[in-house]
Amino acid sequence: MNAPLADSTALLTDRYELTMVDAAIRAGTHDRQTVFEAFGRSLPHGRRYGVVAGTGRLLELISAFRFGDAELDYLRENDVVGGATLDWLADYRFTGQIRGYREGEAYFPDSPLLVVESSFAEGVLLETLILSVLNYDTSVAGAAARMVSAARGRPVAEMGSRRTGERSAVAAARAAYIAGFGATSNLEAGRTWGVPTMGTAAHAFTMLHDSEEEAFRAQVATLGAGTTLLVDTYDVPEGVATAVRVAGTGLGAVRLDSGDLLTLVGAVRQQLDDLGATGTRITVTNDLDEYAIAALAATPVDSFGVGTSVVTGSGHPAAGLVYKLVAREDAEGRWVSVAKKSADKATHGGRKHPVRMIDSSGTAVTETVFVGDAAPDDAPGRPLHVELMADGAADERYLGAAGVVAARGHREVSLAELPDQAFRLASGAPAIPTVFEAV
Amino acid sequence: MNAPLADSTALLTDRYELTMVDAAIRAGTHDRQTVFEAFGRSLPHGRRYGVVAGTGRLLELISAFRFGDAELDYLRENDVVGGATLDWLADYRFTGQIRGYREGEAYFPDSPLLVVESSFAEGVLLETLILSVLNYDTSVAGAAARMVSAARGRPVAEMGSRRTGERSAVAAARAAYIAGFGATSNLEAGRTWGVPTMGTAAHAFTMLHDSEEEAFRAQVATLGAGTTLLVDTYDVPEGVATAVRVAGTGLGAVRLDSGDLLTLVGAVRQQLDDLGATGTRITVTNDLDEYAIAALAATPVDSFGVGTSVVTGSGHPAAGLVYKLVAREDAEGRWVSVAKKSADKATHGGRKHPVRMIDSSGTAVTETVFVGDAAPDDAPGRPLHVELMADGAADERYLGAAGVVAARGHREVSLAELPDQAFRLASGAPAIPTVFEAV
């Protein structure tokens, strides 16, 4: 018997992964070596590129994918699998190889984002967990990256925890930070992943007090004049006047969370300047998405806070990634490329070796995917796969808060390679084509 | 010092909840008694009704909202709050009253879904957690209920774990079950919440084997002839013929996961009948939503599996619920109704007592919300609030697997009261109007 596992991820899994293993063990096919691949058949509609996120988080969750007594008891009591399979699961740990795109990497349709090489049973068990993590985090990162470029250098903060599941909120804060957001409201993302946190007060704080002035005085007394005062609970011009009267012209910022921001921001800037608060910044947080951010580019806004739209992938809350068997051994141990044949769900079989081809100006021109045992030795361009897990052990560089910092840095490098049209908000084709080449 | 807490939910919180408490403690206003309310200003666009979900799960998470050493250390090291507030947080447990709609209840715009009565500091701290849980779970339940009615009595199973965050997947399975789904693929939802689980095999299992027949034989040998065989990996008519040849005419079901289901289902039914497999069911699982389910109503399909669309709320991945201060004590201990005044984010101040008015035929006619200290004694109709937490202790009836069963039953009762137009899929106005009445 195994000891109870505090944080096992093993049951975050579709039942059919277990029943497939059960049937394969009985048939003696569970140990066939296989290659599974996670990829998206397309980007979310009209997007020019995607941004991989979730990888570091995923590697940690795979390491916690173990069946303790509690998990085995549930499977036994519910007749999910038979006794031989329960014994096999009790000893399960992933011992295979995982390579894939670095977290923060730009990707395109059919980019082979994650490749899992292991026995069938070891690899198939991870399908649900891999897709849950990558689909959600990548959805958030793809939306967040567009918001960051729409903001043209002005800081964007993630504050959507309340608009997604309470644990997804932590993942969303992490993914948005990797994609270029500057901070999050989510404290757990700060503690677990080192994401900078921000936030001062809501309307409730103002309304708790007998006047707006009393509320502002309480906030400044505790958080200092450099704080951000929320000025739209009652009347904005009055709120701004009170804010500067209470905090002085050294007031850090005012926040606007309602109203017609396109006209309001200019008026507030004028009022702040007239009051001498020329260094006081204006931050806006009213149901923003990448289009609203772009529309505000002409106003004197200093920073943005984004909620619902970023944590729900701005209309695409799942990135549409799938996890498919692309190669396996046959009964004689020979490798066979495999692919489902249906017209609407086609898959490229075989082992993939993706390379981003870069022209002499440093701009990406194609996503070239070599299919075969290895990429040609003389292939130009930037190889896109790194080793993430070797014999079941994760590469430490991609884990924890350090992994987040690395991913954020890599996103900057990867996006800097993309052609200008990648950053258009309007719907269009992927910024570069994906090309398959047999080796 | 507190002992470490294995599963504290305290940092699943926006930073500003903590800084507001910090400032209120210093100002001496943190202990003012308050009423916070969770509600939606509207339903997701065009929906006729919503279904409350997440409540039972939320009550358990609130009970785990405690600041242990790890949480306090993070807050101290990052200067989130001062020393007096850290001391206050170390002793924090919610001691107030929570009443609200039962889980599974239908709701409408401005329905006061959850009312939290406590000190300001105790109530404001829970804002993020309350909204994360209710917004996601209610989003899923609202979409799921429409799919169930579109299926007209045929079973619908949730299988979207891979298309939402790995922990949200568990919540989604639970919410869909409450809304009338019959089962889920998610094993953790089975273990934690008692939701029935289902699933047999994916395309990868067929492709692992050297022929479709070999794969089907392996599956039937382990799962029995009553299993569901996935017949569309290669060629559907051939897959169906092989399935019946391998499993016999007692084959439980065939599953179709691709192709034009509107024509395919009829052809497969004909083939099964011709082969003598008249009792073999047909289940379909190809990117379904409520509209696709309704369109398939005229085909001889027996059951549906739904993934992406249900776990992402079918276009509305957050239910749009907000949590607002609606009443508070002033410095003299007198109650004051409060509300933010902006035109685009109006809130009804005051304590609410919602009643569903029912006509003589048993059909709901209005959502009547009495505003004041209590509903009138002689108010007709069905009172919608129940006590969920008294002095910080949750009502056990709403917790765990038993709470899920109760919520599922209540959803059936609540939806049975709604007028027929509630179940139209087309966009329209809420099925009944929400009416406010001052007491």
C-alpha cells in the first residue's frame, strides 16, 4: 500500500484513460513504445500567433501524478479497472521523455507543442492533465500578449481572478505575466509563482465610510500618498478633487472603473494637471479587452487593469489543443506512424522536429516541421524543441518562479522575431505558414 | 504562530481585499457591520434563466479560508499589510451569516444570489473567492441546463475536462451534473462529489493496435460486450461491422466523434439494425453545444457527450456575477443602504428578501425582491433564501456529495416551475421579470 498523497493529480483524468490502460494491460499492448503529440489544428479564430503557457506548471503536476491509497480505493470501489491494473497504477510514475516548445514561445497551427515518448500506458494516462493545463494557460497567454501589444508599452495588470475558477485564477495570473502583463491582483500567484501583485481598494471601501473623503483619508493613512485612489464611486470630478486634497499633489494614481473612458480620461488628466498633480497617473479598469485598450491608446491613460477578458482568453477560453498518438511500435517492435483519417480532424503522423526559419533581417518566415527521426543536421533556423523531462525527471530550469521568469524572457525574444503583421488586432491568417517536410 | 494549513484558500484573493482591511483596521472602521450581496446585473446575453451552482463547494472553501504561517509569511515579506492586520488575520475565521439561493435554483437579473452579513473586514475578504466559485460554476450550470433540455430526455455526459483548467474541470463536472447531466468523464469529480463517471476508449487505443479489430477485441475482453466502441477512427461502416462482429449483437453502444452527424447517425442506426444489433445505442461526441444537440433531436441518437461548450459556459465562461456592499452601519451604529451611483453599474442598495411568485397553475410569474428588514409576513410565493452559514458554520445539508444530490433535485423542482418560453434556445428576454418592492 502507498502512503496517502496530499496533492496527487492522478484523478484529474478522464475515466477512459484508465480503461484504455486496463484493456491494453490485458491485451499485452500497454508497453508498446509510443509518441503522443499536443498541438492545435488552428489558432483561435483570426489570431496571428499563439503563446505557449502552462509548461512549467504542467511539469510539476506530472511529477505529482501518482496513485496513492485514496486514488486506488476509489478506482477499486467503482470498478474502474481490474486488479492487475490497480497493481500497475500503484507503481506508476512517468519515466518517459517529454520535449516541446519552451514556455513563452510563439506558436502556429500544427506546431508540435509537446511530444511525449514513453510506453502507451504511461503516455496516455497524462492526456487529460496535459490538455487541461496547456489549453487553459495557452488561451490566457495568447489573449494577454495581444493586450500587451495593444497597450504600446503602458503597463497592464491582470485582475480577473473573480471571473474564472479559483485555481484557474492562479494559472491565469501566471500565464498573463509570462505574456507580458506587469502584475496581478492574485496573491496566490504571488506566493507560488513570484508574480508581482498589486491592488489598493474597491468601491466597497469608499461606501463603508461616511464620506468619500473619510475613505480616502483612511487609505492614504495606511498605504501612503503614492497609493491609487478609486475616484468614480459617486462623482468623478468631485472624487478627483477630494483625492488630491487628501493625498496632495504627490498622489500616486487615480483609478477609473466605469463610464465613457474615451472622454473621461482626458478630462481627468486636465483636472489633475490643473490641480498641480501632474505626476499623478491614471489607471483604467472598466471591462477592458485588447480592442478597448487599443482604442484608449490616444488618451492620456497611464496603465490598464484587465479582468474577465484575459482570464477567459478574450472569446477563446480553450486554446483548442489536442493530444494525439502519432507513432507507435508494432508487435515486432518496428515504428509505425499513425493518424486518424477523418477529414475534419486530420493529424500529421510521425515524430516532429520543428524549426523556426528566420531571414537575414532576423524575422521569422516559416514554422518548418521536419517529420522523421531527427531534423537534418544542416537545417538553418532556430530549433523549437527543448528537453523538458528526461526519464521522467523535469528540467529544473523550467520549474517554479525561476521558470516563470525564464518563460517571460523567452516570450519577449520569440515575439521580437515575428513579422509586423503578427501584431495587428484585426482577424487574419497566421503570421507565418507552417510547412511540413519529410526528412 | 499558526500551524501550516494544507489547503488554505486564503490567498485565492485579490490583494486589494487585504489592503482594504489594513486601512479599515487603522481607521477603526473594519468592525462596522455590513451586508454584501452577490448578483448578476443581467443573464448571459439572450438567456432566459440561469442556474445557481457552486454554493456547496463555496461553503467548504470558506471554511478553509484561514491564514496559516505560510500565508502570513508571504503577506509580511511582501509588505501587503501591516503588523496589526497580520495579527488580526492570524485569528481570522468567518463568523458571520450567509444566506442565499439554494444551489440548483433558477435565477434572473438582479436576483440576490448570496447575502453575506458580517463585519466589513470579514465580509470583504471573501469577495474574490465567492465570485471565482459562483461565476465559473454558475456559468457551466446555465449552459448545461440548456443542453439538457435540448436533449429532450436523452442522457448527456460531460467530457470537457481537457478544455478548462485542471481544477475547474472538477467543478465543471459537478455543476453540469447539478444542471441535469447524467455523468462525467472526470474521475476526481467522481471521488470528491459522487458524480457518476463514464468513458471507455479514444482513437489512440485503436491506433495502438495493429488493426481496429484487434483493438475492439482487447476492449471487449476487458470491458465486456456492453461497452461503447469508438467506430470512426478509419471508416465508419467498416468500424460498425467490425464492432458487431467482435462484440456480437449485444454490443452496448457505438460512439461517433467526427463527420456529419446529421446524416451519419441515421446510416449507422440502419446498419446496426440490419446487423441485428437493434439494442446497440449510438452516442455522439463531436463538438456539440445546445444548438447541435437540438439539431440532432430528429436523428436516432441515444445519448450525447459534450466537452468544450459546457465547461466554457457555451460562449459565456463567466456568469457576470458581482459582489457589492449594499448596506452598512454608520459611526453611530445605524444601518445605511448604500450603492455605487454610476449609470452603467447601478446597484440596488439594502437588504433583500427574494420570493418567486407562482400562479395558480404552479408557474413562476415574477422574481419579487422585497427590500427592507424582512419580507412581509403575508407575502405569497416561494421564499428563495435559505440559511447557508450561521455564525460561520455551514449547514451540513449543502456540503459534499449529499449536497450535490440535493442541488440536482432542487434544480429539477425549480426549473419545473418556469414558463415554457424559458426553454427556448433562441435569444430573448428573461423568462420572468425581476420586480423590486420596498417593504
